[in-house]
Amino acid sequence: MAQFATQTLNCKNPLLLLEDTPWGKSNNNTMLKAFGDIKPQVKWFNWNTKINNAKLILHKIKNTPAECILFVGNAIEGAVYKCDGKFCQI
């Protein structure tokens, strides 16, 4: 994911959107290593995130310098964030 974001998408300022669980923290550690010198921002979300909370998180992200979002979560939360590979609906 890190390689695709930086090389294919030319994303110089990534943001990780990760589940606030031990699994998400493990993903954070792995992805930080994969990004090397690039230090992505990290936003955390909880299990069973509902649409209103997802909108708040995305609005906060919209006000950051992030050029791309790398989401790692379960399908249930992925459906709430409604990202289609290019854009997240807000």
C-alpha cells in the first residue's frame, strides 16, 4: 500500500485511517516502516463507526494537508466511509 501510494499515486503526504484496536496499531507499525522517511499522519476510528462519526472524521481529514488516505479496517467500517478508490464521500 505504501509503495502504491508513493510511487503510483505520487502521494507525498499520506494519511493512515486505522482501526483503534491492537490490529490497527500493528498495521500502523508495519505501515510506518514501509513508508520509511515519509511520516504519514494517522487518524483512528472505533469499531462499528456510524455514518455521522465517519463524516466528522472525514471532515477533519479534509482540513489536513493529506494527499491520499490509506484505510485499513473491516468491511463494515469500509462501507460507512464509502471510498471508491479515488474519493471518499463526505
